[in-house]
Amino acid sequence: MRNRAKPIEFVIAGGFVASVAGCAATAMLFSDLPGRVAAMALVVGVYAMSVRDVVGAPVTAVMAWMFTTGFLVNSEGTVTLSRADLLRLGLFLAAGLVGCLLSIRPARARHPMRHRPAPVLSRHLHARMGIRR
């Protein structure tokens, strides 16, 4: 699942930018708490799906949780650790994990008959129609 083409430093920096941008957009678009939390969880899930990194996704989830708790739930950047805050942290971590899992592309099955020659009937049809191989 880990994408080795992108260094982890860039993945984490991108997660920071996505968290800040998502927090700013969410603050402008939603006034109710459930909408804000759902929007930020969606930001985490989509980012995790795009980077496909099992280290970057939970780090982004924690950063998004801090921004959500500090600026969208509480005011003036106060981060708290109540039961609801820990449930939101679990939600964001789950969104990151689901995003990573949804980005997994199934490997193509290696079928032993994949490169077989054309069947006899198609060779005869091609010969009749004048198609040369």
C-alpha cells in the first residue's frame, strides 16, 4: 500500500496543507458541528485515497483532528481531550484507513492462457476474409 515514489516528508507536508485548506473551507461552508466533522473526515479520506500511504494517512488524520478540535469545535486553537474529541480522532483515523483501503488496486490475475495463439476457427475465418497476420 505504501507508495514509494513519494517521500514521506512530502506526503506529510501535503497532509498538513490538505488539513489547513479543509479546515478553512469547512469553517466557511458549515456552521453545524456534525457537518464540520463529516467534511473534515471526508478530507482525510480523500487525501488518504490519493496518496496511498499507510504512514501519511494516520499522520494526516491526527493533524486534521487537531485543526478540527482547535478551530472548528473549540475556539482560538484550544485542543481538548474529552470523550467526544477522542471519538472524533477515532473517526478521522478510520477515514484515513478506509481511504488507504479504497485506493488498493487489485493485482491482475496471471492467467496461464492469456497469451495463447488464436483458435483454429478464427484462423480459418481470417484466411477466408483475406486477413494476413
